[in-house]
Amino acid sequence: MSAILCILGFIVLGAMVNNSYLQFYDQKICLLLGNPKTWSFHSSACAFTIAIGLMIAAGGVGLFAMDFVTWKRSDRFKGKRASIAAMLIAPTMSFFAFSTAIVIGVGIKDFCNNYEANGVPRPDSCHANLKNISGLETGVGAATVAGFISGFYGVSEYLQYRRRHVNGDKW
């Protein structure tokens, strides 16, 4: 599960790096939370989603390392700290993954609702004219799936912690 989270994090990161910016002449603008009518764009939304994609990938690697520690099953260290850390990391990753999916989804919706083709409002032609939108939708999907997997990972880690450490099960 942690390897899948890492892969999904890299998918979000790649989708956002490649598709969240649009090149207009010599200017690179962020498509998220922007209004093409007034040329007001918020580059912080793109930076946020790129950083969260990297964080999801790093969190997946960290959770895999913690799984390795808990699988080790040594007598001196029974993985208690790794279980507690995973119970804290997984819900945090779930929150950030869902917030990233919301930012990307709202950004696409706002941009396409204000999209104009040849001076005429055309929200329906936004997907047809801009290749970046389908890449951003991939980022939404990957972030949403990562949020669900992170939430499931946190619940399963909590159930394992209860069984192992609270109820007295010694591996």
C-alpha cells in the first residue's frame, strides 16, 4: 500500500509539473484558481499542489520504511514508535491529498467556467482546446485515490496498534 502511495505521489507531482502551467508568449501562468478574463492568476495554488505531490511520494517512502521496521520484529524494538508515527503520518497525508484534489478540481472548474475562445465565453470548449486540462484531471484522480489509500492505511495501522500494543499481543 505504501508503494502505491509513492507511485500516486509521483503521478500527482508529474501531472502538476507538466500540466499546471500554461505558456502565453513569454509568460508562464498557473491554470489553477485563475480567471482568464481578467488575467488574474494565483501561482501559489500550483506551488502547493506540486509540493503536496512530492510530500505524498515522500510519505509513501517513509511509510514503507516504517513497515520494514515493524516487520523486523526484534525483541529490543517491537515497532511501537513506527506504528505511532504511521498513525500520525497517514491521516495527515490523507488530509493533504484530499485538499490537493479539491484545489485542482476547483481550479479546473474556475478556469473553464471563465474560459473564452475568440472573445466568446466557451466553458464547453475548454477541455477541447487545452491539452493540460486532461493532465490536471489525472492529478485530481491520483490525489483522490492517494487520500483514500492514506485513510485506509491509517485505519489499518490503528487496528494493528490496538491488537499488538494495547491488547497485549506480543507479535
